[in-house]
Amino acid sequence: MGYNIMVIDSELRFKNSREFLNWYETALKYEDDINYDDYRHATDNIQQWFMEMKEIIENISRRGNGS
């Protein structure tokens, strides 16, 4: 089973849903010269979150494999 999630930097503040949707539409306009599989293009806060989650998931995976 897989999940799709959206992680938003806590520094971003939206006054209302319209402001969020405008930001979201802009965020979905991908640039050709960026590798979106590389977490280093994210904000510092998102990079830190990613590294924490990566460690948690790796630990869970190790337990699941009997290691």
C-alpha cells in the first residue's frame, strides 16, 4: 500500500484557502532544469523533516526484515 502526502514548510503562512490554492497552482508548475527527486531542492525545513523521516522509515524497514 502506498500513500501520497504533501509536506508544507511551516514557515509558509496562508491567510485563507484562496491564497493556499494560488500557491499550490504555482508550486505545480515544474521547471525542466530541476530534479524533483532530489530533496536538496526543498527548503531547509523540509530537508530536515525528510532526513528525520528517512531515518524512521529505515529503522522500521530493518525491524520488518528481521534485522
